[in-house]
Amino acid sequence: MEVLHRRNWHPTAEEVHGLVRQRAPGISLGTVYRNLDILARGGFIQAIEGAGLQRRYDGNPVPHFHFQCKRCGEMHDMEPRENWMPPPLKDCPGFRITGFRLLFEGYCPKCAPLSGDDRTRE
Ligand SMILES: [Zn+2]
Ligand SMILES: [Zn+2]
């Protein structure tokens, strides 16, 4: 929990393992995975996953949105805006929607200047 409590940081299990190992040298990656999953299932942290994405963890359990850079892979928090809404329930008959996740993609401020031609293609 302590390792994850850095703002705007969304590490993979491997990255968490690297930091935890500095304090608990014997700890295995499997143990870190298991504990991250327990914390995520308990709602203490968030697991962020999507098709083709390596699962990342977020020490902030409050729902919020993310942006992932297509070039460096870094993930950033995005502040929710009023017009970012879940699908209206009436459009999804039979489904019980309990929340939604939104992952923006594109280029972070660091990478945007290096991705000029990609912008015109999209
Ligand atoms: Zn980037
Ligand atoms: Zn986040």
C-alpha cells in the first residue's frame, strides 16, 4: 500500500516488486501479484487492465480516468469532466452496469513533439 501511494503513478506488478524487494529482499514476484490482487479485490487499490495492456495498479481507489501514452507507455491520471458519462442504462437492457472505465490514448507532453506525422494519419 505504501509503495503504491504515490500520486499519478501506475506501476506494473514487476515495478512494485522492484520497490518492495528493497525492504523485503526475500519477497517473490508471485507474492506481490497475490497481494496486489487481494488489495484490488478489496477495493483498496485499483487494477487497471485493458486488451493488449499489461495490468497496472493504482493506489488511488477512487474512480478516475487514465491516459496512456502510445509511445512511452506511461499512464497518467485524468480529472473527470462533466461530459464524460457512462452509457445510459436504458441503452443496455439486461445488463447491470456498476461503473465504467475510460482509458484515453495518444501522446504525453513529453512524446507529443516527437509524434508529428502520426497525428496527421489519425
Ligand atoms: Zn509518452
Ligand atoms: Zn490513476
